[in-house]
Amino acid sequence: MEKKHNITVDVAGSEHVKYVSEINNTIQSASEERGTGIARRTDDYITSKMNEGKAVIALDGDIFAGFCYIESWSHNKFVANSGLIVAKQYRGIGLAKQIKQKAFELSRKKFPEAKIFGLTTGLAVMKINSELGYKPVTFSELTDDQAFWKGCQSCVNYDILMRTQRSKCLCTAMLYNPKWEEKPNSQQKTEGKIISFKKWLKRKNSKEDDNFSLKSKLKRVMSVNAISSLFRNNNETYAETITVRNKQ
Ligand SMILES: CC(C)(COP(=O)(O)OP(=O)(O)OC[C@H]1O[C@@H](n2cnc3c(N)ncnc32)[C@H](O)[C@@H]1OP(=O)(O)O)[C@@H](O)C(=O)NCCC(=O)NCCS
């Protein structure tokens, strides 16, 4: 029979400090089972995350179900989402996804300018991060804050990180850059160029622009390929206008 859960996923506060040992023990057993690194944090550290409103906790009633925390680095230029754990009995029902979503929202709210990143060896986390808009990057793109990398000391693979002068390890680095949101996509760019082109055509009809070189003006707003594709794409009126004007 399918188990019914009533799970809430919230930003953790001081009222959740009672779950700290359980969270750390669950991380510890998961780390031992996987045989790969999950950096362990002290109980005090997890407690401070909760008190600072920098952690997300999932509870099934009052039973611990999952956890994750955030921390800023390099003077708030970066935020890491770390320590993701879902208790065994709650795995495979999309809980990690919900926790990561909440941690992502919390990171964006607290540090809107920061790049958000995480390190992982797990496919589940890679999938979730990709859905949130993260991209895989080399370690060179991450914070160079010594304190962050010090946190890897408790990982079983720390020697690899040290051997490579912190340039690579078994974890994949994934990063979300809020600047990516601001960039217009290629469709928006094309639309922008078409609008400029239409405005220019209007102006071209006025006397003041009559002496302006057609070619140089066109090149200002569009690439040669874009112009020819615009003409190809059923915009014969503009094509004709250009031809007529060009002959004048
Ligand atoms: C990894 C972990 C957090 C996943 O939690 P979860 O709640 O079971 O994950 P979800 O149900 O939200 O699944 C998210 C996606 O990952 C996939 N997934 C989940 N566990 C997976 C696994 N072990 N291997 C491959 N894919 C997995 C799911 O199918 C889902 O993909 P979909 O969106 O394509 O369906 C959980 O297994 C865990 O706590 N493991 C031990 C600690 C750990 O590894 N932490 C990560 C440190 S970076």
C-alpha cells in the first residue's frame, strides 16, 4: 500500500535546532554507504545555519525528512547550496527537488546578485540543478574563498582536491549565474533588430536621413545574414523598399 506523507518544506529556524544531531547522523550514514564524500559539518555549524535562517528543513509532521543549507562566500559574490540529505524512507518521491527549489529561492532572496553553486557526485542532484538552471563548470569558475574549500577537508576525496591544486576532484561543479537571466535570448535579439529596422525604415522616409548611406545604416542594426533572412522570411515589402531606395 502506498504510504501517505504530509511533508512540509520550510526555511529552518531556531525551533528546528532539536533536529541537528539527527541531520548530521543521517548525513554521516549516507556518506558511509555511498563511499564517496559528503562533507560533514559540526552540530554547531548546522545550528548556526538554522539560527541565521540559512537552512531548509523538510518535516513529515514532526519527523525529520530532509535538509539543506546555504552559505555565502567571497563577500556574497557566491552562494553554495550544501549538505543536501533526504531520510531514507522519504527518497524517490521528489523531496530533494522541493528542498533544492526552496534553497534556491532562499539564496536568490538573500543574495540576489550572487552566483549560486554546488558540488556533487550524485546524478539526482545534477538533474535537479540542471532543472533549476545550473550549468556544469570547472572549479576555476567557483569561489576562491579558502574557507569554502576548507569545508572539503572532511570529505574522503580531499587528497585528490589537494593533489590537483584545487582545480578538480570527483565532484562536478554546477553554477547558476543570475546574469544569465538578464541576457536576451536569440529570439529576443532578432525581434529587437527587426524593431530597430522598422524604426529605421520609418526614419529613412523622412528627409533628414536621405543622404545617409543605406548600407552602413543597415549594418548598424543587423548582420548581413540577418538582413537576407529577414527578406527571405516573407518581408518582401521591406526588400522592395530597400531596393527602390537603393537605386535612388
Ligand atoms: C540524493 C538524494 C538527496 C535524492 O533525494 P530524493 O528525494 O530521493 O530525490 P528526488 O526524489 O527529488 O529525485 C530527483 C531526481 O533525481 C532522480 N534520482 C533520485 N535518486 C537517484 C539516484 N540515486 N540515482 C539517480 N537518480 C536519482 C529522480 O529520479 C529524480 O529525477 P527525475 O526528475 O528525472 O524524475 C537522496 O538520495 C540522499 O539523501 N542521498 C544521500 C545524500 C546525498 O547523496 N546527498 C547529495 C550530496 S551532493
